[in-house]
Amino acid sequence: PDTEIFRICLEAWHMLAQDLYQDGHKFESTVGGSILKLGSNGNAGPSRKFMYGPVLTGVRQVMIANMAKPEEVLIVEDENGDIVRETTKDTDVIAQYKTMRETLVFLTHLNCDDTESIMLGKLTEQVDGTAWSWNNLNTLCWAIGSISGAMSEDE
């Protein structure tokens, strides 16, 4: 039951992050504010991003701490002695990873500094041993790998 609740919440977070990203992207691309998407409170689109800021920080923390395992590709030798790629198929986990990855990319685009701060904090906890575990290290690595390319080298 907890897994199903998490997946439902993940879908909601994905829709929210995508909507906020698209609103901000539309707002930034308008020239002179001639096509300004107004929220229900009459404020410009980007204000929603700031209004949801603390919530999005919490979502980032949950996503990074619970990142699903990406598709595994193993290089093995088959019965003929040839080296082949073998992929493991767990379609539910792979689908969850893809949704989490896309959500985390949207969240990173909305506030890359917050994403970086959370990841560095979790990495520090791994190094100093306060939250060391193989599972924590793996999920952190999968989360970092999922957003590769979402941030510039300077960020």
C-alpha cells in the first residue's frame, strides 16, 4: 500500500513540477509581458514558483532520498563466448525511475541551487558517516545521475 501511495504522490508532484516549469518558461519567453499568464490571485506566473518554494524543497528531499533504481545494463559473455549487453527488466521500477527522473529535472530547473544544496548535504552525511548506508549512497548516486545535463557546468 505504501508503494502505491508513493506512486500517486509522485504523479501529483510530477504534474505540479511540470506545470510550474512550463509556467515559468512561458513567462520568461514573453517579450514585454504582453502574454502574461495570471494565476488565480492575479500575480504573474513566476510567483507560483516562489509560493511553492518550501514545498518543492521537501519534494526534492523526498525524491533524492527515495530515487528508484535505473535500468541496469550488464555486460556478460553468452554461451557462444560473445560479449553482449544484457538488460534487467523490472518495468514498474523503471517506469517509476523515469517519472522520478523527469520530476527531479523539472525541480532542478526551477531551483538548481536548492537541488545542489540538498545533494551536497546528503553527500556530506555519507562522508562523515552520520547517515551512511549502502542504500542511501545508491539512491543519492541514482538521483545525481538522473539530473546529469540538467545543470550547467558552472552550477
